[in-house]
Amino acid sequence: MHIPLPKKVLRILSKLEDCGYAAYAVGGCIRDYFLGLQIHEFDLCSSATPQEVHACFEGERLLDTGLKHGTVTLLSEGESFEITTFRSDGSYSDKRHPDQVYFSTSILEDLKRRDFTINAMAYSPVHGFVDPFDGAKACRDKLLIAVGDAMERFGEDALRILRGMRFASTLGFTIDGSTHSAMLKQTPNLRKISRERLASELNQTLLGQDAARVLKLYSQILFIILPQLAPMLHTPQKTRFHMYDLWEHTLKVIEFSPAELSIRWAALFHDSGKPASITFDPDGVTHFRGHPLISTKISDECLSSLKQSKMLQQDVHTLVLHHDDRFGADRLQRWLAKLGLDMLKRLLQLQYADIAAHAPHVAAKAHKMLELIPMAETLVEQGVCLGLSDLKVNGDILMRSGVPQGPVLGEMLSYLLDLVLSGKVKNDKEVLINIALKRLNAQ
């Protein structure tokens, strides 16, 4: 079998071979070739030790990025290529990293230690295609299977559990039965993984095409990481506006949301405050008064615990806080001024997804949220007033017209801005001055 590789990669493999070492492209790049996906990076492995790689590429720029695990990074023609020595791993006492690494001269030994069969394939122009665990067939079947004993694989490195969820979500794969069972059984070990690594995998999982399906199948894994979300499971929504329980509704909102990270996280958290705010009428009808504020506090706590970026935390906070604030074209300018165009568009996309996940007679109105987006864009293009800096009057103009300096002046500007944003008056200098003077004389 011939797998086309870029000239840059072929040069590196060829040089290692010329130095007397076996060399392969391995892992994700071979997987993505079989899946017909664009390959973004090429990981290489070789029988050469890091010291031998340095000798082979003498005169070129190399970085010792992971000597303990046999990895050297070669910087070549503006790109970086990791070259890792064939190896086998010792025990994993911390459930994440091998306690010992043993260098090997066998590509088969190296592939045995990998997580899933789709990632345990290698190719060399000299030695050919190596696929000891039928990874190519798993790619064709869209099936995620652990290499060797699944319990052992996830027992070694618990992060592989989330990697499994990520691959299932982003690639649309089904997880093999024994692999599925082992993931669930080894879930408690995720508590030993750093929050940053958990966050990275969850981010990618949420952005996947099958995020909702995967989170439904593996909700108990998510709840181990974010126990604040567990109360949503099976919480009823007994109203004429809903047709799903709370967790099912949340998954539907994720499904209907665009693959934008802040929106997907907001979809996950938007109703997380409902279990704490639920009340029942005598006939069993449920209410969740004040849940957006509780949901916002939960999203803040969870994203902070995952050490997510401050920008993501702030964006999700805003989206969750306002997800239930419904408005139409008549209030669009005011919301533009409050949130800005980018955030308003994201809020409308979240609200579309939320409404679409309601009962059919409610979901039929979801499109109205998306219809507001081009209206908002048009308002911005027209240069409508969105803040004090856009008003046709300022403090100097009002003072020259007779408005005294001090608190009265600031209050007057805010009053005029509110009138303009509400659409009650035009943003016209003379009109605004007249309104200001009439209000001042009436005081």
C-alpha cells in the first residue's frame, strides 16, 4: 500500500533511514488519511534514540521537547515535526503518565502502547504499511476500539476516556462495546487528571458533530468532572411549552447550536439552575423562576474550576445570564448597545437552539431569533446610535445650551441615550437639545 506523504516528511524519513534507523509516519496522520480528512500535522517515530536523531540531523534546528519520553522536535522549513523513539511504557501510577519508558527498536512494540486502533497505524515508504490491530477497518466501520485490553488501556491513562468521547464526537464514530464498558468502569480515575487537560478534551468534544449523542451516552462521565450538572438528569419540565425533561432538552439545545465554543458551553449550562429553582403547582406543573441567575453562577464555578480562559468564562456568563431574555425588532438597537453585534448574534443563535428544543408549537417560532441577526447587522452598517459617543449631542453641547455641569448633565445624557435606543426619538442634535431643555425646565 502506498500512502502519499509531503516532500518535507519524506525527506525526514529518508534521512533517518539513510542513517540506519527505521522511520515511520504514525498515529493521527495515518488515521486522517484513511478518513479522507485534511492532515494538519505529521507525527514521526523511529528506532533512533533522541541522541541519534540529533546526530542524524546535525546542523539543523532541534528542540528537546520530551527527552524523557523519547521525543525531539525538528524545525524544518517553517514547520515542526515531532520524532519519537519507538518505546514501550511501564506502569502508570498516576493514571496519566508512564513511570518508566523503555526505548525499543520495534514499531509493533510501539503501536501496542497506543490508545485506539485507529491511532495504532504506521507507514514507511521503505517498510510499508503497518496495521497490527486492524485500524484501517475500524476507520471504514467508523468504530472506536481500544488497543489490546480496554480496561488496561484506560487504567493506564484515564484521559483516554475523554479522548474516546472526543473522537466519537468529532469523527461521528460508535464506540465498541468492550471499549464503552471499560470507559465507564474507569471513569473515577478522571479525578486524578489535571483540570486543564480535562477542559481541553471537553472543548473539542463539545465542538464535535455528534456532541449531543456522545454526552447522552456518557453523561455519567461528564457528571464525574462537573458534578454540578448531575441534578439535571431526569428533572421534569411539566409545562405545555416543553416536551423533554431537563437533560434531554439541554442535549437538544447543544444539537441545534452552531459549533462555536462559547455557545456550546452556554447551551450546556443555560438551564443548569433549574433543579435548584423548581417549584410545582398543585396540578404538577413546574416553574423555574430565577433560574438564569443560578445557571450563571454554576457556569462561572464550573468553567473556573476547569481553568478555562477568562474570555470564555465571561462570554458564557453573558450568554447564560441573558438566554431567557426574549426581544424583537423593536428592542434590537437597545440590545445591540448592551452586548455589541458579535455577542448579540451568539445570544440569538443560542436562543434559536433553546426555542427549537421546546414543544413543537414553541419550536415553530425559533426561526424568528435568527431573522433578527441580519436586522442587527443592517443597523450596525447604518451607523445607528449604540452609545454616548454616537449621540449627536455631548456634555459640551448641552452645557452651552444651558444644562448645568455636574450630576444633572450625566443624568441628562443617559436619559437622551435611552430615548434614542428605544426608538422614541431621532438621534438629531436640535431634537435632543429641545428635549433636554424641556426636561430641565420641568424639574
